Amino acid sequence: MTKYDVIIIGAGPGGIFSAYELMKLNPNLKVGVFESGYPLEKRHCPIDGKKIKSCIKCKTCAIMNGFGGAGAFSDGKYNITNDFGGTLYEYIGKEEALELMKYVDQINVSHGGENTRLYSTAGSEFKKLCMQNKLNLLEASVRHLGTDINYVVLEKLYDEMKDHVDFHFHTPVRKIELMGKGAAVPEPEKEGAEGDPSANQNKSGQGFRVIYDEGQAECDQCIVSVGRSGSKWMETICKELNIPTKSNRVDIGVRVELPAVIFSHLTDALYESKITYRTEKFEDAVRTFCMNPNGIVVNENTNGIVTVNGHSFEDPEKKTDNTNFALLVSKHFSEPFKDSNDYGESIAKLSNMLGGGVIVQRFGDLERGRRSNPTRIAECTVRPTLSATPGDLSLVLPKRILDGIIEMIYALDKIAPGTANDDTLLYGVEVKFYNMEVKLDKNLMSNYPGLYIIGDGSGVTHSLSHASASGVYVARQIAGAM
Ligand SMILES: Cc1cc2nc3c(=O)[nH]c(=O)nc-3n(C[C@H](O)[C@H](O)[C@H](O)COP(=O)(O)OP(=O)(O)OC[C@H]3O[C@@H](n4cnc5c(N)ncnc54)[C@H](O)[C@@H]3O)c2cc1C
């Protein structure tokens, strides 16, 4: 049985930045990181575009799991803002949240990101242009590392930590148990109960036992940072330990791919523009998400369901002629329906059922009510960067969501003419799953003293910068208290 001062579950940005900050602040602490995926250099997605063209649903997804987490092969866009990417500021305050994001940025810059650019919407002329067309450009600074430099930063962080922190790869944690006399799971909170989670606190504070396939380890403090891929496991843990949660949101939509020149005036100045739109028909909120200038569209496998995402690279040789971004419609559910993620999964499953994975459709075909077929895609002036099955997204997406996406494409066409061209490609579906929100106090601590839940797995964050900042935040709490 190994005994640690701190155990971190998950080596995504949340877990990495917790470990890094603990090592910096208190090098004497014995820290163990348990990660279900592989070390960075062993993470290889088998899709090569030749022998294996689409997702074969590996047991451990190399894109989502392993050192670097879901962010390892991401575009590495670190948005420094409280406007999107999570609600960390609701727990720790806006100023501190921004400061932590800037601190994370400094670490990235000093670990390989020194030649990357920090873009900003501040004072941009596009704000006005958007407003004039019923669109809203959100405020942010964004450090674009790019997939390649993001990888270098992760390599350097790992090299600096590997002799101070015990990394256990390919070790999914199955269970967390309370230790010590009097350790007892408290009564479940009444549904919808509000207030300070510490009111429902287990007072034992005597540490935790972490169970994995080959054994177990003990610790005084435990940081859980399991991200989106660990969302189902997180739900189980919360049920077992009676940690209150709530869940009511999922974002569903498509990934748009078009010639890079159509968006170049925006992407050259801002790199990523987060634009929101309120539909005229239903007053639903639609937004752009994860813009990848000169990038590629990729598959994403979440719990065996194949959805779509996008990347781009800093390396000029890897740049394509296309830009891609998601258009997402937020769905909030109210009682009695609770499982918003299941709703999103069911829609994604429908596209997987019809297309064997992701479906691609020309915007012109969607507007004319016909499926895209291989011939129409082959004749398309936009060359698809992902091999997806030509099909009909109107058979997959609910009408209200599809109407919202079509409305926003026409709204974007006014600030970036050409967006609504017939040959614009739409890949579906893109789903942004939100983990259920775990009830936490202002220290991001659950109702168990010493059990912290951070990053995307907590439902508090949905981005690299917020997840990383939450890791630094709890590490400082722990280091300060030990
Ligand atoms: C393709 C892609 C592109 C993206 N691009 C961007 C972007 O440009 N900018 C941005 O801000 N965000 C982006 N994101 C989102 C971003 O990656 C996440 O918000 C971020 O990684 C969350 O960090 P995290 O540490 O909370 O979780 P994760 O990065 O998901 O890491 C969690 C880790 O925990 C491990 N784990 C899960 N369960 C267990 C268990 N039971 N035991 C042990 N380990 C476990 C997982 O294997 C994983 O490695 C992207 C995501 C994807 C998939």
C-alpha cells in the first residue's frame, strides 16, 4: 500500500497544473497521479486516413485519455476570459480567476510557447460589425499554442515533474473510499437543496483510499480531475459518496468547414472569434465554438460515441486551405428530465447509426432537403479534411436545433460573406457534453474535507485555461494548509 500526501486522479490540464504547482510550492509533498490513459509519447490514434479511416472505438481513446488529457492534441487555445470556458469565477471571484489563467499562460510560454501569439478582441472593429448584424462578439484574450506547440509544452512539463511526482499511467481509478474511524457517507441531500456544501460535510477528514485494478493507495488529500471522459465514473462516485450534483445542459450542433479566406479578416486579427446569436424564430442561443483557421476536422470518441471536433497547427506545413468551427445550440432542460448528456448522446448515436460515424453534408444540399452523396462531395469546391459519410443531417438533428444553425449561418454570412455558400460543409454531430455540476464550496472542495473536484469533471470548467487554473487554485489551498 503506497501512502501519498496528495493523490491526483486524471492527468489532463487540471491534474497536470495541480501537480506542477504542488511540486513548486512544496517539493517535500509526496504526490501520486493516477491516469487511465498512456504517457504522452505512447498516445497514438490508429486513424491514419489510409488503412484506418474512421474511429474503431479503442478501449482507451488516445485522443481523450493520457498525459495531457483531452487537451493533448487539441488546438491549444488558452482563452483568458470569464465570459466563456467555465464558471470558475463564481467560486473564486473574477479577478483571481483571471490572474490564475494569466499565471497558467506564463507557464505555457516559459515551457515552449514563447513564440506563440496572444490575440485579443479588445478594441476590435469587429465588435461593431457583429452588433450591426445581430451578432455578439465575446471579449477574450487567446493564446494560440497550436497542436504542435501544445505537445512541446506538455513534454516539458512532464520532464520537469517526472522525478518529483509519481505518475501511474494506464491505471484507471475504480473507487474512492473514506478512511479512518467514523468515516461515513452522509445522508443524501434533499433534491434541489441549496446552500453551503459544508453543511452536509463528513467531519472525519481522515483521508482517502483510492482503489485501482492492481492495488490501492492512500492519501490525506485527493484531487479528482477526470474531465469529460471521466464523467460517467464521476457520476458513480458522487452517487456512492452522496456528493450532491445537478445536470441540465448540453450543446448540440455541427462543425462548419469552409475556405479559410472567407473568415480570414476575423481569424487574422482575432484568431478565434466567439460569436453568439439569438435566433429570431425561437430566441434560442447559438454560438460559434472552437474556431480552427487553416485547420482540420477530426473525429472524437466519447464513451464509444463518435462526434466531431477540430484542430489546427502552428507549423505552416500542416496548415490546410480550410477554416472550421462549431455552431452549437444550447439546450437547457427542466424537471422532470435530468439527463441532458443522454439526450446529446442519443442524437450523436443517431448520426453514428446512419453514417457509421460522422455525417458530412453540403449546406446547399441541406437547404434543398436532399442528402449529400459521394459524387456531390467529390464535386464540392471545399475539400473535406475529414473522411466522413455523406448524408442528411436533417434526419439526425431536431428541427429546432437545425433551424437555429441555418439562421446563424445566414447571420454569419453578413459579416463573412460566403459562409452560406452551397459548398460550405457541415459535419455532424458536434456535441458539447457538460458534466453534471458537483456541489462544491469556494475552495472547490466537496462535502468531504480534503476531497477536491476540479476541471471539466466538476462541471465548473469547460476549457483548457479554466481547468488548468482550477488545478493551480486547489494546489495553492493544499500547499498552504500542509
Ligand atoms: C479535440 C479537442 C479539442 C479541444 N480544443 C480546445 C481548445 O482549443 N481550447 C480549450 O480551451 N479547450 C479545448 N478542448 C477542451 C479541453 O481539452 C478540456 O476543457 C480540458 O482538457 C479539460 O481538462 P481536464 O483536466 O478537466 O480534463 P481532461 O483533459 O479530460 O483530462 C482528464 C483525464 O482524466 C483521465 N481519467 C478519467 N477518468 C479517470 C479515472 N477513473 N482514473 C484515472 N484517470 C481518469 C482521462 O484519461 C484524462 O486524461 C478540446 C477538447 C478536445 C477533445
